[in-house]
Amino acid sequence: MMFFKKFLKLILNKWFIFALLILIQLVGLSYLIYDKLYEQFNVFYLILFASVLSAFAVLSIIRREYNPAYKISWIILVSFLPVIGPLFYLLYGKMSVSYFLKKASYKSSHDIYAYLHDFEREIEINNPNFKKMSKYITKITGMPVWDKTSTVIYNRGIDIFEAIKISLKEAKKFIFIEIFIIAEGRMLNEITEILIEKAKEGIDVRFIYDDFGGSARIPSRYKKRLSKNGIKIKTFNPLLPRMSSSINYRDHRKIIVIDGNIAFTGGINFADEYINENIRFGIWKDGGIRLIGHGVFNFTMMFLNMWEILNRTTDSYEKYIPTISKETDGFVLPFPDGPLDGNQTTGNVYLKIISSATKYVYITTPYLILDNELLVGLKIAAMSGVDVRIITPNIPDKRVVFIVTKSYYRELINAGVKIYQYTPGFIHTKSIISDDVLGIVGTANFDFRSLYLHFEDSCLLYKNSSLINLRNDFLETVAISKKIEKEDLKKEGIIKKFVLAILKVFSPLM
């Protein structure tokens, strides 16, 4: 079964199918030309058919409300690869989800938004930037801003892992987990044992994982084991033997909720590399955040929204209301993002934080594939005198994506942005902080997939004391990272420039 899922994951990979389609076309054309089966008349109609097909595909792309960079990538592809390009676009290019998923999401979201609206309280916010930002997020996602919530930032995977285990063991009512990657090893085994023990105590334990993220290294019969021990488990977007654009949409969230009072999120998944138990790409640096108090309710509702979508059911929300209140010095606004609402909420909030900064903007991301809006926003901020710094990995987990990431360095550095590569290895933290007052810790990378295709979650922070910890960790990480200077950016030869140009054009599709 494990071998079948790995094989299925390979053959459903869009770039594998793309290469296979091109190979089939090349072999077919070579065979036809070799046997002289085409006469001039037939070739003319073949070219005409391909041109008309490409033209229709281009018109379809133009009329859709896509990001311009995404449109350009597909237009070039279908124009230069007639027949194959339009077919590939038909399979993977349309940013649309199934009717049933939309319908289930609409019903669940409508119920949750209505309930949160009735539950929401008016909170006095003096800062106009944060007030506008929070209103924008609430209008799109339905998630309100909260006070009375304490926050703790974790700067190492092992630290957040230990904190998660402690909180799970103390659960009294329910445990909700929504995760992207699960892989056999110490981390998953220890968490699984706790979940099984809690389920035996009669606690409501629910577990969602993404099939694309979890299929390659999941333990044998893992779902059956959890189900047998009383844990409710669902797989997001199961890998099926079919080619569909739905494979693009993955649940990249990492949400852990305990009793409605404690929540965790961040970059960490349930795999040993995240806690450096398994060294894959040098020292792996990851981070996350823990919330205690009223703000946890947003994470609870995010999970229930996904659970209702997958199960086509509804729930009673009253029993999940937080029972703990914490007096704190700031505000939190956990919020979801995904392809169902047609809004790029996370990217727009990132852009708002960058544009409103007056002193500094610090960004940590494993992948840096920027759309035009974010690229221009970073450049304007830097050229306006704002200290803009970005940390990326030094040892990548995806080499092609890393090449594209580095292709943005020169333009950013020329504008005054400071780029650092985390020398010890791979950095997977996703965070942004500005002026000690605004920040986000969550699951969304600074790349097209996170901002346009994946289901993500983030926690917006305003004037929380934990932001100082986030800032200090950033500066400590900078101290052990390599600053990229103009002299480090080697002049590319003609071939390398050509390859980079192609990769950058198609970067929105990665």
C-alpha cells in the first residue's frame, strides 16, 4: 500500500505528467515524420488546429481573475507548446475547486461566520493601521480580533514539540489536529501515543492530515490504528488515480487546539527533521506560536470549518468556547486563507505590514517567489529608508525553488533590501515583524503556492510582548547567517541566464 501511494504521488505530480506529455508528442511527431505520413495539406491543418486551440486557451486565461504573473506563465506555456500546453492548462491551470467542496465550504463558513458575528465583541483599537487591517481580515474570513489572549513564540522545533506534548497530556475535553506532513519517527510516534491514551480516556480526538504531504512517509496502517483506538481521522484531498487540477490544492495548515483554550501553529509538521532528530538539510530551524485564551476560538473554528467540509456535517459551537481568559498587553487575530474565497488575504496582509512600516521589516521564509505586488512593496519600503531584511535557507530542500529564490536577490539588494542565508542549514519558519508592534507567525510562505493555492493559517499580532522575542530571535539568526552582497551574485553566462529566465517565468506554477 505504501509503495502504491508513493507511486501514485509520483505519477500525479504535474511536472511528471507534463514531461510525459511532451515525450509522447515528440515520439509521435518523430514517428509520423519518419514514416512520411504527413503531406503538406495535413501539416497545414495540424498547425491551424494547434493555433486555434492555443488561442482559445490564451483567451480563457486572460478572462480569468488570476494574478498577472500566473497568467503570463500560462500564456507563454500554451503559446510555445501548442496542444500540450492547452492540455496541461486544462488539467492543472484552472484555479477552481470542485462544486461539492465549494458547496460544503459555503454552508460551513456561513454558519461559522454568523456564529462568530454574534459572539464578537467591540474591542477598542487605537492604531489606525491595525484597525483597518483587522477589519479587512474579519470582512473576508469572518474571524474577529481578540484581546485576553497570551502568546508565546517558539524559535526551535524541539521547543514547540515539547510544549505541544505537555498541553496534549493535560487535555480534558477535546483535541483537534490539522497538519500537512506526517512521517514515521520519534515525533509522530510520541504524539500518536498521547492521542491514543487521551482517546481511551473518552476525550474527543480529531485528526486531519493532507494526503499529498503525508502519503510518502506515513506508517503502515496508520489510519486504521488511530480509528481502531477511537480517534476520528480524515484525509484532505486524497490521492486518487485521476488527473485533476484539485491536486494543486493542499491543506498546508498546522493547527493544534486543546480544550478550546490552547492553540499552536507555525511551520512545524510531525516529522523528525523538524526537531533535528533526523538531519536532512543541515540544522533545521523552525518556529511557531502558542495561544492561551479567547483568541484560540478562531483556531477552533478554522478546524471545525475544515472538519465540516470533509465530513459534510455541522457541529454545535457552544461547547468549544474558551473558558480561560488572560490579561495581556496586545491583540491577536488568527485567520485562515485558501483558494475558495478568491481573495489573497495573507499576501495582502503581508503587503499592508510592509507598506505601513516606518523603521524596519524582518521576514523569515524558506521560499521567496514573489509576485509583482510584494516585490514592489519590498523595494519601495527599502528605498524609503525602512530597514528591510529577509532570511532564507543556505541549504535548500528544493533546489529548483532555491534557484528561483536567489533570482530575486539582485533586484532586492539593488533596492536596499538586506538578504541573509541561514548558514547552519534550512530555515522553515514563516514570520514577518515590523516596528516591534505588528507581526505574523503562521504557515504561509512567501511564494505563489502558499498565497494563492494552499489552505493556510496565520496569527496576526499587535503590540504583544512576544513580538520582542520574535525580533530578538531574528537578529540572533542574522548573526549566524551569511549576508548576501552584490559581489556574491556571480555574473551568469548566456546559458545560465536563459535557464533562469525560464525558471522565473514559470515560478508562479511551482
